[in-house]
Amino acid sequence: LRTTLAKINSFAQETPTFYHIKDAIFKPDIIFVQKEYLSDKARLDEMLTYQKLKNFYIVIISKDEAKSIKSEKMTTLRQPFTSDSLHETLGIVARNL
């Protein structure tokens, strides 16, 4: 599986990772993204647009339960996570790709 991790950078308008998602050559299967990254409505809408185009699964990394976002290809991985919870999350992703 091709994966990428979007990390929040409060000093930049756009993280290098998200720029990479927009690249026509790159087609990830899974995107790991911090919940705070998707709190901006415009950023969330753009991420969902690229999700439809590139058909990737979004795993939201969150310290609490993430808000329900209307996307079938999205799940939450709660922090701190164990290897078992990561394995379970990846199993959910693999069944739904």
C-alpha cells in the first residue's frame, strides 16, 4: 500500500504532503492525517475532492473521537495507539479499498 502522512505546519498555507497529493503522478492508497488538519472547511473539502479523484482512504489520527465526516473511505485512529489498534485500522482500510 502506498501511504502518506499529512502533518500540520501552522506556518505554511499548504503542507508539502498535501501538495504531493495534488501531484498527478502520485496515487496513494491511504492518507494519514491529523484531525486538526481537517478542521478547516476549505481544506477538508479539497481533501475530499482529491479523495474522489484518486480513490484513497483517509485515516484520521485523533486524541479523541473525530467528528463524523461524510465519506465512506474514512476512519479514525485514536492516540495514543497501540500496534493492535493500528493493525485493526489497517485491516478496516484493506477490506474497504
